[in-house]
Amino acid sequence: MGRWRDILGLPETTADERARAIAHPGPSWQEYFYFQFLKMWIALGFLILDAWIAVLFLEPTDLPAMAAALAGALYLEFLAYRYLWFRPALDESPHFQFRRTWSRPVRFGRWTPEMFRLREGLEPYLDGTRGPDPREFL
């Protein structure tokens, strides 16, 4: 193993680094799959769907119908994305009263870390806090 480190020019890992890596290995495969991997593939699927809609209306050359269909599809894709991956802004109070709107179907996206913590019965934000207030640094 040391030979490959020398060839690639990688630094040697210390026992402390190994212990930290074992204690905190990072996100699980399930978290990676839902939080990052599926975003790319679902976005690609949305792009393919939009291309199909555009091509469907190019044959009879019905531009107003194509514009209406694409607008509807883009709105539904926007809602689907927000439903799956919406995360509130950092400056939002964690104790606000949530109300559904045309652009905000859920408080937390279904495939976000906050929702996974809620399902486990924990506070949605790590340690019950949101971290430092970004306005304090201005």
C-alpha cells in the first residue's frame, strides 16, 4: 500500500486520521443516494420529458400549445423538486408557522437530512440549532 502512496504522491495517514475516519465515516449509501445521486438522474429525466413535449408539438407546429405544455411541465417539475429536496433558508426561524403555498408544498423535502431526522423523532436541525446567524458576519 505504501508503494501506491509513493507513486501517486499521497501523504501517509496517521493513526489519529484513521481513528477519526472510523468514528465519523461520512454519509451512508442511503443518504448519498437520496441527497445527491437521485438529484442528477431525476433532473436528467425532467430534461428528457421536456424534450419529448417539445418534439411532440413540433410535428404539427403548434407553438402556443407547446409553450403551454412546457410551462405546465416545468411548473410540475419545480413542485416535484421542491417536494423532494426543499431545504429552508438559513435565516428562517426554526419555530415559524408553516403554511403551504403554490411554490412551497412541504416544510422539508422528503429526501433531505432534516426530514430523515424528523422521521427518527429528532429535532430537524442538528443539535436543535441552525448554526450561526449569517447576518452577524456582515
